[in-house]
Amino acid sequence: MSIIHEPLRYAHDEGHTDVCFSEDGENMITCGADGDIRIWSINEGEDPHHTCIGEWALSVRQKNDRLYVATGSNEIQILSLPEGERDGVLVRSTDPYNQIATCTNKNIIAMASEGMEVLIMDLETNSVITSFKELGGPCLSVALCPDASKVAVSCGNGKLLVWELKSNELVKEISCFPKVNSFSNARNLCRIDFHPTGKYLAYPERNTIKLLDTESWEEDSLNADNISVDFSILQFSKCGKYLVAASIEGDFVIWLVAQRKVYKITKHESSKAISGLMWNPKGNGEIVYTDVEGQMSVMSNCCQLEHIEADELDQQSTEMDFQVNNDDDEDDENAISVEKLKQQYMGSPEPELKDFSQASSRSQTPRPRSPEVPLQAPFMPSSTPEHLDPRYLCYNGVGVVKSYGNSADDEMASKTIEVEFHDSTFHNSMMLQNYQDYSIGCVDKGALVLANNSQLMVVPLLTSNKEWTLKVEESEEIILVAGSENLVCFATTTYLVRVCSVYGTQRGVISIPGPLVSMSAFKNVLLVAYHMAGVRNKDQCINVKLFKFEGTCVECLDLGSALGPESTMFWLGFSDMGTPGMMDSLGMLYLYPPRCNTWIPFCDTTKHRKGLSDGFFITSVFESYQAVGGIKCKGAVYPGFIPRPTLCEIPLEPPFAEGGTEKTQMEMNLYTWSNLRVMNTDKKFKETALKTFALACKNDLDQRALELVEIIGNAQIVNLGLKYASKLNKRRLVEKLMELAEKLQQDDDAPTPVVKSADKVSIPQEEIVKPPTINRLSLSKLSTRNRKNRKEATQNTPTPEENRTTADQNNENNGSFVNTQESLFNESTSTLTESNTPKNPFLKKLKSNQSNSPLSLSDKSAGLDYEAPTKGHNNVEGGEKRKLSDSDTEKPTEKQPKLDRFMFSKR
């Protein structure tokens, strides 16, 4: 008979799903990506028992009257059977367990860990028998010999390892599996299994199954001609006569072990990869399996039953049916059985109708599919989850806010909040009694902000006893807070964000168009992340808005977001220069430079971890010297309290391709210095550009070298590159560079005005390309009101003698740019405007032909007087120029005749 597949049933959410039979064969137990455990009865009409154990579950096995489940909390939980109630924890670890295996004849369990470790424990005493560590890769599968004499493990480094448990000796090592760095990335699960007698160890190798003799270590193969894809899972039947294997494309193959030949072949109806399967221990030829879509089904007629047993079962069923249907007929001779007459004259029903009736009786009402990925819950940047005790309420560049006793059930237990500052000269440490059960908080240079669901407390740091509180309405709950030097903000469940000053003045309230995710503040700027739509294809639809508060007014800018695929937001905040930043759960840090108006990835923190399960807890971004501050967490995502975590820094480097080469390192630096406000980069920028140019010339890539110089567009770099190309005798490149130098010189040169006298020449503003070389800044034309702001205007107006800031140097390297959102990112912007007071017509300074203020930021030629060079003014740059008359009609006054006395004559 052919194999019969029952209709697929929804068991769990899409993802890795495992399944096993109970020891009596009456129940099927499944676990999946939704963190649920379901206990199914073989009777199809009964609903399964449901228990939630965590975020996800990878493996489940049953031994005696207990279930052992590998959960997402890096532990093995114990559940009762068949109730499914929790009964404790067997073991915890820093890494998740990928598979569990139990011994058939002894109370021993083996667990394969993501942290390259295998643990074997005794279930009677709950003690560790032995462990094998540092296996060279994550453990994908583990198997125990029936008599617990050997244990086998498949590792992510592609090796199969077999140990003798008594001596802890490695007796066999085979390289046969594809290499993978994590169980979550493994397409081939590399499941292995021992024969019920312990004579063979079976493991998959590509599209064949290998049988390894555990005594002589000789190998034999089981092949299937019709299968060309890799096998992933296999298992021996309880009797040991059959072996079933499933491929990564849903193929099932059953072999006769003794004859080494294929018995039956079947396939998953949707060709999905199989993630779990098991034979029914009753030996009735049933196999339960699950796929990566979270669906479950049962195959029957998978092995040949004994003919005698089958005949006896048919005879017993026939006798039972005859007795049940004909009890009344034997009592009454005149009784007539309508069913017997139908079968006698009309025959049995058609087999098609019988099959249809059986299938319809088995079919179940389809269950509604639960949401695959929920919306991300609100979180505070640089904080640890609420279920931890103690926990960090905030860990940023200013200080650390610690909370103790949050999970204490006793109301009399001590609940405290401790605040430590990195700079002890800024403020002393603080210890507060947490009587109000504050669960969220942050600290900045302006204030310490704490909040619970209904109340906000703020402690200004510049004063000792000026703390204040603010309560919200009963219909609202505080879910997020943010603080800076000038702002204190808190968000509620009604999608409202209220903004106050450090000392308690309410400055405004804004509405957010969706559920809030996170919030951060810097000076007068607030950054808010929220859900703009539901989850789409496992991607969180999160948007970010930036608000700037000036006085009682507010400005808004929509920044969008830049989360990786199927990731969540992990951090939100600002750099030390005020650049917005965010980090996703994949470890990628994005920054939003104001001049770029887009999110740019600047640091992949996963490249700086040692282990696959390590994490980087970001605390601050130091844009000024190109670094990211945080804590490297070994085997965890969040830092612990003991030992005290150590802060470290990793460089800000955009994820360019081939990041390990010298060429890419220089290109990354050029890109970073051009877009971020890094201090003192002008000299380094030019040196790096010349090194990149030289590297291209040495490799005979002249076109690339020329292209680089054209992209940078700096005359000094062009001249230096011209000299270097001349030394290498690259004539064609020299010609191109000379043409480029001429072009840059023409762009820099300005038209020289032609004059006949020393009179002042007025040039239309639109005709001026660039100010001429002869110029001066006239301060005498400042109005009365502008003269009061002379000091401030002079500081804000760069002069040739002053040192330019780092941002201006980067602008010079990259050409001009247009900042469309300048008002939102520049905190100090002073603009001189003309006075609106009535003008005195008798003042010479305010005549009708007077030009605008020389320090006006809106007039391109302000502050510059253009004078034609004459014989009497050959060295006008060396000394102070004589002021011309304000009227264009008056002739210039001649020099005093007394000066002729001091003229020198030739000797």
C-alpha cells in the first residue's frame, strides 16, 4: 500500500518547528517559533493542550512523565504530561540549546548548545555527567546510544564527533556536513541517530545516508536514485528494520536497513523543508512530521505489518461488527435487517464514496492564523528589559541609572535607584528610595527624569533641592521619557508627547500618528520613533520624526527610518555633535547627517564581536572623533551588574565591500570625513586622498586615479597628484591632470573690473562670480543697531586669518552643498537684519545710495569694496586704505602738499 498523508494542520507560526511522540504513542507534542507547546491527541476530534513557555522553542522530547523543552531563554524547561504545566528548569546557559536527545534504556538526556558545547545529565539526580566544550562550531544535533555508552554530535564546522562516555575519549571524527556559523542560518539540520541496538550510527551526507558501524567504524551507504537534494533529518524505527530520511525539499525516503534498499518514497505536498519527524513507538507504521511553515501532519502505511496480526485484527473487527449489528436478529426470528438486504442485493458502497466519507470525517475546521510578528513594544534607549532585577534604567554618555528591587513581591522590600556620573566633577552620585515604583528613567546634563505609569519626577542637576513632579490623567499612562540640557519630555499611551523645561514650565504638547517605539532628546531637539503601519513581511514599519523647540514654537522634520530586514529598533539617540542616530537588532548603526538628508550606515557592530551569541550594548556615539561607545556583552544582548561592565569604543566605519583591504579603508575614511563632523580632518583628508591616488597609479589604474581627483575637486590635491604622476612618467595622466588644473583655475578666477581712475566701481551683484583679490572689510558702514552686535557678527563671520572649523574644512573638500533643514540642526544661528527704526535723512551714513550692511549674511558682496589698482595704490594690501567719499558725484580729495617734503629723491 502507498503512504497516506493526513491533511496538513496549522501547529505554530512560520519558522523552525519540532515534534515528538509520547512514549505510549497516544500524544504528539510540538513546539515552534511562537514559543508555544501543544500536546495533540491521536484522536483527531480533540483540541490540543496549549502552553506558552517563551519567545520561541527549538526542541522538545519526552521522558517518563515529563517534557523537556529548549526555550528562547537559554534554558531547558520541564513540563508535566499531559497537562503541560511548568515543573521547573533543568539547566540554564548563556547560549540557546538547539536539540535535545534522550536515552532509550536509561534516564539520561543530552543537549546540544549554540555555544559549541554538549551537556549530558542524569535525570534522576539532575546532575551533570559530563560535558564537551570548544567543539569548533555550534552544535546542530546530538544522539545518544541506547545503552548510553556513546554520544554523537554534528557541528557547524562540518564535523561529526563521537565520544565514549565512560572515558570521555573522542573515538571518531568525520568531516561530512556543510559548514554554518549558526543554527538559525542552517538549512541542513544534520540530524543523526543510533540504531536501536547501538550497532549503527546513521548520518546524512549530501543526498545519501551513511551507516557507520560503531565497532569497526566501517561505512555503508543508503542511496535513492530519484533524490538529488541533501537529506537533513533521519531516524530509525523502533524495531530497527526501517530508516526514514527527509530532504530539504520535502522528500521522504524509507529504506529496509538489512537489505540496504529503498522501501517507499513520498513527498510533502508543498515541497517544504522538513524540520522534525518521529516514528510512532507503537510500531503501527505512522510517522509524524513538521515543516518550516509551522504545519504538522501524520503519514501512515510507512512500514509492513505482520500478516498474521493483520488477519486477526480484520477477523476480530468483522466478528465485532456482526455481533453488534445482529444482536436483535438472533433474538427475533422474524426480524429483518435492512442493512443486510442492501449489502446482499446492492453490494457495498462505492470505494470512492467510502474514501470521501472517511476524508470528510477526518477534516477539521481550519484555524485562523495568528499574527506572525507583533508590533515592537516601547523601549527606552540604552536600558535593559523590565524583567531583569537589578536593571539599568539608563546607561549613556553622562551617567548610569540603576534600579534595585523591582521584581520584589514583598511591599516592604527595599527598592532603590542609584545614579552614577562618569565625570565626578560634574555631579556627585545619588541614591534615591523608590517609594513610587519608578520603572523608567534617563539622565542628562540638565536633569534626572524618573517616571511610573501615572507620575513624572524631575531632579534638576544644577540645583540641590528643586525637584518637581507632574501627574497625568487617569486615562493616560506614561510609557517613555527623554531629557536633555533644556527639555524634559514624556510620552503617554494616547500618542501624545508633552514637553517641559528643566524646571517645570510646560512648553508644549505634540501628537504622534501611531504607537510610540522610542524617544530621545538633545538640547532643544526631540527625536521620536513610532509605528506608521502594521508589520509587513516581518518588517517593522517604523518612522522617525524630529522636533525642534524654540521658545514656545515647534518645528518638525520627517526623517523616515533605516531598519534592516526583519529587524527591530535597538537604540535611538544623538551623537555628541547632535546628529540623529539609530541602531537595529542586526547590529547596524545608522546616522542622519543634516547635509545628506538620509540615513547612512556607519558601523556594523557584529564585526567587532568574538562569539556568535555576543552583543554590543551601545551607550553613546562620539561623532567628533569617529567612535561608538558601548559595552561588549559576551553571550548576551544586555550587560550584567557583576562584574562591573567595561566601556569600550569601536570605530565609525561604513560597511564598504572588501573592508579588510587598504584601498577600502582609505575610501571609508574619505566618505566618513566628508559626511560627518569629525574634528581635525583637513590634513588627514588630503593625505588619504593622495595615498589613494598613489595606490591607483602604482597598480596602473590611471583612469581610476584621474576619476578620484575629479571627484574630490581640490586644486592642491590636483597639483600634488600632477607631480607624483610626472615622477612615474605617466604622460597621458599628466595631460589630463593639467587640463583639470586649468579648469579648476578658471573656475576660481574672478573677472577683474576695468577702471580709469581710483573711483569706487559699483558692480551688479549678479555679475560677480567671486570676489577679487583686492578686498577689505569696511566696518564703518555698520548701522547703530548692527554696531551693537558687532562682536557677535564678527565671531559668526569667518575671516581668512581665522582657523576654520572641521565642518567647514569638510565642506571645502567636497564642494558646496545645500542644507534644506539648516534651522532644525543649527542651534546657534545669528542673522543680522536692517533696523526698522525711521532713518534720519541728514545723516551721511544713511544716504539713499548707501549699500547694505557689510556683515549681512544675505548679501553675497557685503563687506567688500572693489577698487581698481592704480599707480598710487600699488601696495594697497600692505597698509590701510584711505576712505573714499560716500557720494559718487564728489571728486576724491587730493593728497596734502606737505607730504611732498618727505618724498625721497635719487642720489
